[in-house]
Amino acid sequence: MGANIVKDFFAGIRDIVGGRPAAYEQELMKARNIALKEIE
């Protein structure tokens, strides 16, 4: 799973300003779902 440069840039800005970067949350959810399916 990976994020692109634009997502990285905006996630960094959001970290400074405060809040949760939605792009990374979505990628982490995808990774979690894939991992759980692999375990099954």
C-alpha cells in the first residue's frame, strides 16, 4: 500500500494544523482489510 506525493504533502500540512489525514486512514483501512482476508 502506498500514498502518492500529493497525499504525503497534504497529510504533512494537516499534521501541522491538526486533524487526521483521511488519505492515510483510507490506505490503512485497505491494508487492514487485505491483511485480514489473507489471515482467513
